[in-house]
Amino acid sequence: MEEVAPELLVRESKHRDNTLPDLKGVVGEVRMRMAPNPSGPLHIGHSRMAVLNDEYVKRYGGICYNRFEDTDPARIDPSGYDTIPADLDWLGVKIHKTVIQSDRFEIYYDIAKKLLEMGKAYVCTCKIDAWRDLKNHKKACEHREQPLDEQMVRWDKMFDGSYKPEEASIVVKTDLQHPNPAIRDFVALRIDDTPHPRTGSKYRVYPLMNLSVAIDDHLLDLTHVLRGKDHLNNTHRQEYIYDYFGWKRPEYIHYGRVSVEDAQLSTSKMANGIKEGLYTSWDDPQLGTLASMRRRGVRSEAIRRYWVETGIKEVDIEFSWKTLFTFNRELIDDGANRYFFVNDPIRFTFSGTDSELVAKAPFHPEHPERGTREMRVAPGAHVFIDRNDLKDSPTRLRLKDLCNVELKEDRMIYAGNDLSVLKEGVHIVHWVPGNAVPAEVLMTDGSTKNGLAEPLLSKAHESVVQLERFAFVRVESVSPTIRCVFTHK
RNA sequence: GCUCCCGUGGUGUAGUCCGGCCAAUCAUCCCAGCCUUUCGAGCUGGUCACCCGGGUUCAAAUCCCGGCGGGAGCACCA
């Protein structure tokens, strides 16, 4: 082969083995992290970072941390400490170690104090606006070059309560002449008297992310850091801290913004919506949370495939529900048994035969071995079909898996069982017999479809099924009535 | 305004570093046909892209210059 047609072998190697590009600078194992703020459950946007980290750690071997970034006591929803690990677990993301930043305040204080001693930071008691204004004009404030002993006195006063919030902060020096105003001196610690959900009022000096993140990324000895490109400037700021201590920087990879059409992803807006009754809970099908996806019967594998195929470029992207649902349909179709559900039912009385008819509808067209659902229709019995199927005023219809019928007002007359009528343009519709049971489907716009389902659907509790010609749904409960949640078409 | 980043079909991506094998890959959407007792699945076919303008070169999606467009940041949030 090599001798006859070597070019064929070369071509072969051009194909990618993995959709995700290789990481730069990998030596042995890899150490990565995700850094959620425990302010609520994870949503579809968060899942990108989680999946990508997990994929790489699995590819190269190594460890993945979950680090709760809870250094702003005012922006914590304590439920996040439980829901986030559950969401990650559902996604199939393997967390090797969990780190909680609110356990580590003393560590941040230590390092900050060292920066002070090194002359790389200062205690600033300027008014916030005045300080920012000076910075924007590349000017130092009066506190920047104060002698160390004076700085230490003021440092202590931050902790003992002498200063109120906003009256003092620790600022890390960078380069006041830096052309990018976003990179010049940045605040590293501040005072806040809001009680922290985990540490109460024990601490009042809180690190800001650029300090705590730099310290933890270093202490955890991370090799690669994945983050949104909104952190580009933060990365530059953090590099100053790395350089002051001579720490080795991890590889930083920034990925672009994801805009998700038709989805509420703002944690605070979702929380408000729940409070106001707009949404029932975090797993309301209207929301873009992972909890909602799970409830609707979306498989985490579909979400993982979506992010792997999307990759990790710095360009901004538009998320496509259609594509995600296509991936999901591929996963669930084989396992989803078929049932009839008639939305907006119209009642007909069946006639035209002497004996009872029995429909034997397969649970799955590709899996005859799963058997059939039997539905019986006797002369004089009722049959319901969807009002929507009457739109074009058909005179004849085919009741799927049962027989052909002629429609006359509210009567349905048996018209044989010859499938060839389909060639004449007769449409096949789904239907339910007189002993159908009420069922409702919770839609993603918050509305509910109330209809009738074949009785056997009540045996499909907890499974994802296809309501033929309607949609895939997850059967959430079966008593007192059947309730399903819309998955997708 | 300042700083940085980025521009391949509707969407996401491959190719860009080291110019030719790219009249541009794959997936998804969309359209048409076939098949099927679902509007699901399957099969076949189709439409649609290198932001623009110069330059270098035998040759440019790929290199250079200039435009234009988009995004992020300029918080005592993360």
C-alpha cells in the first residue's frame, strides 16, 4: 500500500479523530476546574464549560475540580451547593475534588499580605469614584506608595471593624500606564458585612475573583483553564499576580459567548419569575436549566454531543435548540414506545359493522417484538379524533391500525380495511377509543394541552414516549391523571 | 472614547500556523422525491459560504496592507 499509493495514507491522517481540538502544552496528565458561583442551578449555557472540562480530563487523564466561587456573600443561593453537583452528575461530569472558596479566606489573606509586603499591593481608602477617575487618567492615588508600616496599620483596621464597607480595600498594583484601562490597578479584597451563608459573620473582608482565582488556580496546580472570553481582561490581571510570585501560568483557553434563543437563562430573572409565580420551579419546562432538560426527557448525552461538536473557538455562537433536539431524538427514538394522544378531541359514534374491531398497534414500528397495544371499538361505541384533523373537512379517513371510516356529521362508518385508499389521498390519523383517559401535556411556553390518551399510557410512568403525530413527551405522573412534559417534536 | 479579540452556507464546524491535493469538509436546518398504517425513523437528491478592497505570487480561504462588520472588557459581580 505504501509503495503503490502513499498519498492515500497521507489523506487518511487529515481526518480528525476527535471533534475537539487537542489542548496545547499537555505534559502527562491534565488538571482542570470548573468554577461555578452557587447562585442557582446550572443552565444549558453552563453545561458547555462543564462538558468541555470533562471531555479533556477524560481524554488526557488527570483531575477535574469543582470550585465553588462563593466570595460574594450577597450573591449566593445556598441551594446551589447541592444542585450544582447534582447537575454535574447528571451531565456525566466526573468531579474528582470539590473546593469551596469560603473555606479558604485565610489563604487569600496570607497571599494578599505578602503582596502588600512586596510592595505589589496597597490599602486604599479613596472614595471609589475618585480612585477610578485617577486610574482612568493613569494617575496614582495618595495611598499607593505609602510606607509599609502605615499600610499594615490600615490592613489591620480593615479586619477589626474600623472601616465600613467601601471605606477601604486592598488594591493590586499593575501598571498605571497600561494602555488598556481595564488592566490598570485592580481591587483584590473588599469589606462586606452581609452575612455569608456558610461562614456567617466570621469574615468581613472578602477577596474578589481576580485574587482568589489566581491563588486557587496556582495552588491547585492547574494545567489548563477554560473560561469565557468575557474573562480575557481578568486573565491579564491575574497574570500580574502570577508574575509577582514567579508562578507558572496555566494554559488559558477562552471561548466565545453563547447566545441562546428563546430561553430565560438569567439566574436572578428565573428566581424572580419563580417568586412571582411565572414559573413553578427551577425545573419548569419554560426554563433553560438542566433540571428542566432532565424533566423533559432530554438526555445529557445529547447536550454533551452538542458541545463537543461546537468546539471551543473564540467566536461567538448561536445555540440551536433544533440541533440539540435532533441529537436527542436520535437517542430516545429507539426506546420511546408509541401511544395515541388526542389533543382537542372530537367525539364520533362508530357504526357499520356487526362485530367489535380490535386494533393491534405496535409499541414501536421498528421493534415488533415489543408487542402491540390493543384497542377495541364496538358498533355504537365512541371514537375521538383531533379537531385539527378535521380542518379540511375530509369525508374519509384511515384510523391508524384499525380501519377506514367515512365521516357523516358525528358518525363514523366503517369503510373497510383496504390500505390502498391511502393512494387516493385518504389521510391516516391517530385516535382513541371510548374508554380513553384524560391526559395533559405541559408545554414549553407554560401552557397545558388537555386531551385524551389511550388507557395503556398510564402504564408508561417515568418513561419517554412518542405520542404519535404529536410529539415526544416524558410521562411524569399517571395518577390521579396522566401528566406528561413536552420533550420535542 | 480607550484596550483587546474575532470574521468560512440559516446554524455549528474542518481547512488558515507550514499558499497549490479546496470549483472548500462534516453535522444540523431548509426544500424536493422515495419508502412507511405517525407529521417519528430510514433512503435519494438539491439549494446555500471563504466580510470587502488592494498587494505579493505561476498559484491566496490560507501571507501583507487598508477598510468594514461583530464581540468582550474598562465594577469594591463572577
